[in-house]
Amino acid sequence: MGLLTEGSPLSWPETKKYADHVRHHGITQLLYIVDRLKERENDCLKWGDEVEYMLVKFDHEEKTAKLLLKSSNLLPKLQEEEHANPGKNETSWKPEYASYMIEGTPGQPLGGCMRHFNMIEANMKLRREEVMNLLNPDDECVLSMTCFPRIGCPQFTFPSYKPSTSSGASHSLFFPQEAISSHPRYSTLTRNIRERRGSKVAINVPIFKDTNTPSPFIETFPNNDGEAWRAAKPDHIYMDAMGFGMGCCCLQMTFQACNINEARHLYDQLAVLTPIMHALSAGAPIFRGYLADVDCRWNVISASVDDRTEEERGLVPLKNDRFRIRKSRYDSIDSYLSVQAAPYSDIDMAYDDEIFQRLLKEGMDEQMAKHFAHLYIRDPLTLFSEKIDLNDEEDSDHFENIQSTNWQTMRFKPPPANSPIGWRVEFRPTEVQLTDFENAAFATFVVLITRVILSFNLNLLIPLSKVDENLASAQKRDAVRKEKFHFRTMLKICGANEKGVEVCPKECCYKLMSIDEIINGKEGEFSGLIPLINKFLDSVDVDFETRCTISQYLKFMSKKASGEYLTTAQWMRNFVVEHPEYKHDSVVSEHIAYDLLKTCHEISNNGQPCPKLFGCPETLTTRSIGPEFESPHGANGTATMNGAVTNGI
Ligand code: ADP
Ligand code: MG
Ligand code: MG
Ligand code: MG
Ligand code: MG
């Protein structure tokens, strides 16, 4: 979850005092990076996924499943290989927000070679095995699951701890301090978000109204917590802590572009796909022991770190704060980044004009300057006393401080100071899937889409306000089968001027389509993303094994999109509703959750088939990441994925 710095965190009032200092030096650091690296060219495609996992502890006698607060015991062991053989490690492990979470990535990024698609699933398997080997096979397991169904219910952790509304970082009625990772960054973020906001965060998810759900559905909370009484909405599941969002797990992908312009272009193009992938990956239908009326985590995690004051949220007139801000720091992007996309950036967003003018004066173009001036309306949320005065030419901590606490659907990642890494973009909306096969399929699909966008010079842009509408639709129950999304029918630039800017973004270029139509196409009307990927694959030289691997992933994505395979959220929802002990009152009891989690464990870790979720793929990907890394461009006629294919579509 971003930058980890060791040291002594400052209090919120102290941190606030340094906000302008951090912003000023953050921008100075950015300018050094841009100045040094804006001309950097010819980086090859590199990519890697991040999978977040949760640890689970079963009690088979009592039939309970709890979140196991053990990641700090596991991490040093998981990191041994990376520390002993840096550069040769096959996996890499990082702490995450909750003390039941860990994040795993490939040890080294994968490359632009087609054969690497055979390795991603194997690497995910290896990660899973590394964790499983450190757990007690009788009653512990690791799960790649978006949201733990009974998060925030009494005794949802092992060991069990009591939440406290007067001590600790969250002041939560539900989420105990011990469930937050012990690195000071996490508690400090939690406390400072609460203090900056001026109250606890307030998360209200609409409850799924079943036949026996009380209507209106109103919960009672202990009298000592006035905030819950004010913030909890009827017919909603109320949650009051950062852990409910940041304690969810997700799947992210990062891509290295060949230069800064390609990175900006991919950032924009992929932004359009974020709602589509969010809907397809939907994996969070249950919160705090209740079935929700949504299938995804996005609004929950967004609200869970919403540090905006009442003034910034527009509830009271602006007096002490600088801006009215429409969105949480965890939300969809507010502007496109490339010059060509400017006409589609139709969202009215706050930005820091002083920073904007400074960036322009230093030669940055308007689109990019606005992007950073927008990110920089935020205050730093943590600051370590040892890290206040830095050498701006060498350090990027202040830049990263603000950058990495803007948790948006896409992230534009400038190269870190003093590293061989190029310009990257990160694709962040995907909910994590139960199996390595599914996660590999999602990752592969997004990598291939980037290749299709570049090779065929696609233009997916629609007004950004429409992308936001899509993100709202994406979270709805059964969105893949029931919702329609704004999407371009015309995938080429339609009437560009000499700068390559589409002259007038016309409504004729996009319309409402189902996810099935977007992914699989519609005869005579729209080519569909998977047919385009296949067309791309036909145009490059791919060996048979790799093509088979990719085909299975594409088949999976195609059937997800058509609704033949259920989303993880739909599958979980059905599991609950069909459980003999479910009383049609929206309650996911301890016993139902136990059965659900045990089934997830069997599917995720023991190869139990689940045809409704992903059919019956054959395991083709057994090779782990090996010597191929030494020659990222492949051998024996194996295609690489850099360099555009020029045939049209
Ligand atoms: P963050 O948490 O900041 O998003 P991580 O380091 O956890 O970043 O993960 C970044 C992902 O990017 C990993 O999968 C990693 O393998 C991958 N990666 C590393 N270097 C590069 C690179 N040069 N280009 C693209 N991806 C990279
Ligand atoms: Mg993470
Ligand atoms: Mg990470
Ligand atoms: Mg991160
Ligand atoms: Mg990330």
C-alpha cells in the first residue's frame, strides 16, 4: 500500500504544519525526475502483478473461520530468499494494511516475451505454496479473497481482540487495533485520516433486502459512540474504520512503457477499462456479516480512507480549507493524462493553481501539470521526523508521500530516483480472484489489451464523466449480466487534427453496451476486445504452448463476460442464499461463513473444481520462472511484444 518508511511518525497537527513543505519539495523532486527522465526512450515492456492475500484460521469443532493475525511472523520468512539472493528471488513479499494480510509479487518483473504468459500462473502458485508451507495445514490457510465475509463481526480475528472507541487509531466499534499491521505507517495513516476528517470515517453499504430482512433495516449501536448514531444510514451496513476498506484484498498490474508518452497514453486508454474490469472481477458481496446490495469493494475502500473535512466535502462553507473536493483520495481518476485526451477530460476537478503554474513555468504541458496539481490538493497523511529535510535531487520521498496516498483507479508511476526503472502505469481496479488461474487470466488479459491498444493504435476514450458513470454501474449487483456501460463503437480516432487530437468528441462514437458485447463483440456492430486480442496474437509469432495458455485465459474471460461463468461475488452470494442455515434475512452467520471459507480454501489451495466460476481449465502452466529471465527477449523464434504491428483492424 505504498511507501514504507522507517522512523518516528509525527502527530497529525505536526504533520499538517509541514503540509506545504512536503508539497513544495514533492514537486521539486518530481521536477528533477521529469527533467532527468523525460527523454528516456526504448524501455521494453515489463509487467508484474500484485496479489494481496489474507490469512485464515479455522476451528473445525466450533465451525468458525477467523482472520489470522500472523502476517508479521510470516513476512521475515517469506522475505528470506529476496534478502539472500536479491535479483534472483522468484517471489517478493511486502506487508499490507492489516495484520492478517500480505502482498506477493513476482520476484522480478515479467518481460515483453510471449512465453512469460506461461509463467505468471506458476509464479502465483509458487507464492501460494510459500505461504501455505508456513501455515498449519490442519486449520490455517491463505486466501486471495476480496473481502472477508465477517470482517468487523464480534471475534472475527484470531487471536480475538476487543475494539475500542477511545484508544488506538480507528476508534472503531468493530475493528480492533491489533488487526492493523504493526508498521507505524498504517496506524498513523488511520489516525491521521480520522483526525484530519474530524470524525471517524463513515462507510454505508446498501444491504441486500431479502424476504426476511427487517425493513427498514436499522442496527443499534452502543450509546457511547455518538458517531455511529449520526453516521449509520437505515437500510445500510455501517462500518467505521479504514480496515474495512484497506483490509480488503485486490489484484493490481503494473506496466513499463517504452517512454513517457506511451505511459501517458496507456494510462488514459486503460482508465476507460477500469470499470469494465471492476465489474468482471466483482468479488465482494458480503460486509460485516451481511449480504450487500453491491458486488464490489470500491465504494467501501473509497469511504474507508476519506480524509476530507466537512468543508472539503461541501457540507459547510469553505473557511479554513482550500478546496471543495468531489472525491475521496481513493477513487477514480479525475483527468486524462495525454495531450490527445484533453477534450475528453470533462470532470470539474480541484487543483492547486500555484503548483499548476509552477509546473507550467518549468515546461510541463497543461495536461500533465493538471494531473499532478490535482494529486497535490491533498495533505500528506504521514510524515516521519527523520524524513523532513531531504536532498530533493536524490530523494523522492516527499513526491511519493502525496503520490502514493492518491489511491486511484490508475496510477502514473514516474521512474524512482536513481533506478533503472522506466515510466510505468498501474492498473488498480481489479478485485482479487480465488484461484491463481483466474488471477493469471485477469493479469494476462490486461497485458494483452495494452499490446492491442498499441499495436492497432486503438482509441478507447470516452468522456471521463462517462467512465465514472460506468464505475458506479460496475459495482451494482450482477452488473456483468444486468448493466450497460458507455463504450466506444468506433475504436479508431475519429477526425483528428494535426496534433492527433480528436477534433470533437462526438457522441456518435460511443454508446451503451453490455460487458458481453464489449468483451466478445457484437456481430456486425462491434469487434469486441477478445476478438481483437486474437487478431493481435495471429499477427505475432507465438509458440503453441503459450498460445494454448493464453487461449484458456481468454476463454475464461469471454465466459465471464457472457455471464456463463459467475463472478466471484455472484458465486458467493448463491452459496450463502442456498445454504441450509440461511434464513433469508441477509445474515451471513459464523457457520455459513465457515462453510463458504472452507469451500474457498478447497478451491483455491487444493484444486477443487468449481465449474460455475471458471469451468475446467487444464493445467498447462507448470513451469516456474527460470532462466528465461536472463534473456527477456526470448529465443527460438519466440515473439517479443515490443514494437507495433501495423496492420489495421
Ligand atoms: P506498488 O505497491 O507501489 O504498486 P509493488 O512494488 O508492490 O508496487 O509492485 C509493482 C509491480 O510492478 C510488481 O509486480 C513488480 O514485479 C512490477 N515491476 C517491477 N519493476 C517493474 C518495471 N520496471 N516495469 C513494470 N513492472 C515492474
Ligand atoms: Mg497492496
Ligand atoms: Mg505493492
Ligand atoms: Mg502498493
Ligand atoms: Mg500497487
